[in-house]
Amino acid sequence: MQGNSWRLGRIGGVEVRIDPSWSIIALLVGYSFYLLLSDRFTDRTTGFLLPLAIVMALLFFSSVLLHELAHSWLSLARGVEVKGITLFLFGGATHADLDTREPNDELWIALVGPLSSFAMAAFFWGATVVIGDGPLAFATGHLGWINLALAVFNLLPGFPLDGGRVLRSLIWRSSGDLVKATRIASRAGRLLGGLIIAVGIFEVLFLGALVGGLWLVAIGWFLAQAATSSFTHLQIKVSLQDVPAARLMTSELHEMPAGIDVQTAVDDYFMQYNYNTFPVVARGRTVGLITMSSIREVPRDQWRTTTVDDIAEPLSDLCTVGPHHSVGDVVDKLMRGEVGRVVVVQDGDVLGLITPRDLIGWLQRAQQLGDIEGRLSLR
């Protein structure tokens, strides 16, 4: 999600991004608010109701953002690294590594989101009382109910919803086993997703609610898939926790001398070897990496006048690890698409690369040999 998202900015020290899928729900929410207002206030003009619907949509998404910011701010206060927030089709997601923290951290960080939604519901209802009557009061009252529904839905005990994280933290605290706790919470998430899908199908077939029913089916499917992928993600991370980077890296790299032009790099390296990345070496030292992506950014008519030094990515800008570094610590970046590769470096020299393809290949071999199950059974 993060790889294709648009950066909105930083709020309270937290980077906020918007996934392209968010535009779909933004249009649907704004249009649904307009239809709701038009149906209730037939005496009001479009020129009044349309701006009000837009403001309602902005307040709704602000509520979603504040829900996620509550998670992020408490995470930072408890010393948990927060990579940012992404708003997408089904709401928002806070990217924080809670798998290596204490269960109490996850418990309170999970609870603060729904609590903030309850607080926003109370705020909007309070505004309704102050406003009194009319379209504005109706809008704030409706937003209050939406925030209440958001809080209650997120407290449902299915991972990775906030309620599912609360469930996982309680099981984790009582058993001391994060993998077991995640397995149980993920099963609850898949069950909850299946129930939501069933309700959606019932609405479509028996109540004639096509749009609402299909939306529930989509939400249920997303929740079930997220629950499965979350547990798989943790399994992979745990299984790789004691695996050194040198074991997974591709070490057969062809070094490219600094100073050659891009055309030569394409002809003698990219078109000669089955690699998309090459270390650029000057005076026996690696100065950076040149990739297929960096080549594509150079206009074709400038290939003869641009050297690989000009477009090579310096090692300081890349995700690097030592050969004995645990792969479990960088697997998150690879799986979430935050980086396209991890560079294995020792004393300033590139020893190898770890790409998602290397990671998948190693996992497939380990699974075929039963090595992953063996690692997990020891925990």
C-alpha cells in the first residue's frame, strides 16, 4: 500500500499518506451524504446541500485520520516505531511494529483508537445540541452515529481490527506466546470476515440491498484476507528471526566500473546478465548501485552523455544490513514494499542483495523441507 500512495504530509510527527483506492470511497461517501441530505431536506437547493455533503465527507475522513493518529501518537509515547499512516479504500492503517513489543503496549495502543472514536461521537452529538435543528444539526448528529459505529466495529474481536489486537494482546499476555495469540486472533478475524460476507449476501438476496450488501461482502473479504496475511507475515518474520542475511542474499553480483556511460552499462551489463541491479565500483570501493529503474529515468538521447556515477544510488540512501544481521528485522520492509531490495554490506563493500524474490525462494525451499514448521514449533 505504501509503495503507490501519495504523501499528504506530517501531522504531529507522523507521516500521512493516501492510497489511490481512497479516492473511490471518497466519492462514494460524498455522494451518499448528498443523497441523504437531498432526501431529507427537499426544500433546500443543491447549492446548499452539495457543499454541506462535501464538508460532512471531510469531517468523516478527519475522524478516520484522528482515529489512526491516536494509535500513532500513543505508539510514539510508548517507544514504538511508527512508519506512518495510510488512508485507503477500507479506512486507515497505522504502520507500527507491535510484534516485538510487550502485550500491554498493544493492548492500550489498540484501545485508544476506538476510545477516540467514542470521544468524537460525543463531540458531534454535543455540537448537535448546540446547533439545535436543521441541516447542520442533522449533519453533526449523523457524523456522531458514524463515529459510534466506527468505534463499535473496530472493537469486534477479529484480527487485525482493534478488537482483534486487544484479543491478541490478552492471549499473548496470559500465554507468553505471540505466535499462538496471533493464530487465535487471526482465526477470529477470518470467522468474523465470513460472517460479514454472509450478512452481505443475505442483504443482496433477500432484502434487495445491492450496494450495501456488496459493500459488506467486500469488507468481509478484506478482513478475512487481512487476518490470513497478518498471521502469515508473523510466521515468516519469526521463522527468519535467527537467519543471517548472508544465507539469503544473492552474492553473484557483477561489478560495474564507475565512469562508463549509461549506453555502455545497458549494452555490456543489463543486456548481458540476468540482473536488474549492479554495484558501481571506483578504485576498488563500491560507490553505489545502479538499477533498471534509474536507467529508465534517463532520457534515451542522454545515454551517451550520462555516466553511471551520475545516477547511481549511494549506499547511504539504501536499506543496508551486515552479513550476520537477522533477516527477520528487515523482512517487514521487503514484504510491505517499502524497499525493493536490502543491500548486504561489510566494511563499505557490497557482498550481496536480498530481494523479495530471494525471500520467497528461500521460504518455499524451507517449507518444502519442513524447516519453517520446525522453527515455529520451537517457540
